[in-house]
Amino acid sequence: MAPIRLALQGATGNMGQELLRALPREKDLELVGLVAVEEKPDLPPGWTGTYSTSVEEVLEKARPQVFLDFSIAEATRTLYRAACPRKVPLVIGTSGLTPQDLEEIDRLARSAGVGAVVAPNFALGAVVMNYLARLAAPFFDYAEIVEMHHHGKVDAPSGTALATARAMVAARGRPFSYPVTKKENIPGTRGGELGGVAIHSMRLPGLMAHQEVVLGTAGQTLRIRHDTLSRECYLPGILMAIRRVMELRGLVHGLEALLGLEGSKA
């Protein structure tokens, strides 16, 4: 069987560089195109694919069967609006996409008869963390999330934290109880709030990606934590999504469905 032809947008980012090192080791995948807007990436030795700052040029010249995206939201919008009409499935790990973006991706993908996987986090441990938090949510009255990332991360809170909070509120069926502070000595000390879940963001050098969910009720707390130690942890989830997306139609948001965890409830 011929290898799956891949293109990658966001080749100069940290995840893009990790993929450039990892993809050549996968015999059933062939990297045929790269998109990077700001600067030309370090290309794999002997690589003969198409490099461009233009998504349209890579789509036309490289003819990918799947397009990976680890860039920024603005670039992702250009990609899905160009790739879906050309019937190219998408695997997207970009942060900052809005619910309106997800609706548009689903509509365009369904119209074209192709699949798209958008995941807030491709680390399998993070997916299981969200699953466990969703299972626990109906049994606790209060919840807070602390997410910790490297100081270069451009958005806060992380997409993973937002996805976790939304999943917990949905599983509970109503907002969590949110203790309102009568006096904040420093504005914003309590962090953000989504559905009664307080979300706190840390940005420090020395961190990569970490998240702790803390649930509380009378006389007890439950902590669920995931730590990312290297970007290698994202590769199994990304590779699974690449190999499965060609079977899909429309949007799959998160890896839960691919792992058989979607819809599972306590």
C-alpha cells in the first residue's frame, strides 16, 4: 500500500520541528509539503517535497492526502477554507480556534465528504485526564483548574483547560458552585471562570505543559493531574489521527471518539 501523502503547516514551531524529525521514521507516511510563513524551516536531509508560504501552492503542487496544522488560528482559517473544498482531510492541533471555527470546519468537511480532527491536546494521558474529570464532575460541587505552560505560549487559558472545563460542566448538567470573593486585593487573583470552574494559568520557563484539576465537596478534594515531559508524548495521538482521519466525515473534536471514550459517563 502506498504511504499517506502529508503536508504540514507550522513547520517552524516547536511541534512542527518535532514532527519533521519524527515523520520520516513512519514508513506508511510521506511528507510531501510544508507551509511556514515567517521563516523557512530546517528541512529533513534529502527532502524533495514542496515548501511554500502559501497553503494554496502546497495543495496544488504537493497534492497531499492529509494536511496537518500546528500553527496559529488565523493561518488555520486560511487552511481549512482552502483544503476542505479540495477534499483534503485535516488534523489540527492549533490553539485559539473558536466555536464558530469548529462549526465552519464541520460544515465545510461534511460538504466535501472528508474528515477533520481538531484536538485541544494530542497527548493520550491528557485525553484520559479529561475523561476522568468528566466522570468525577457529577459528584463534586466545586472545581478549579490550574494549567501550567512554558513562557512562550501565546494564549491563556490553554485549549486543554477550556475543553476540560466545558466537558465537566456538560457531564454535571449544570454549573459548578463558584465562591465569589468579596474583596480581591489584586484584581484577577481568582483567575478566569467558565461554568463555575475557576481556571488559573501559569507561564514560566522550565515548564512544558501541565494541568491539574481539583474538585471539592464537603470534607474532601480530588486531584487529577497530567504532566507533559517532552513533545514526544504528542506523537502517538497525532499519528493515530492521521491514520484514522481518512475514514471520517465531518469534524471530530478531541481524541475521545478515536479512543472509544466519547459519551462515557459515570
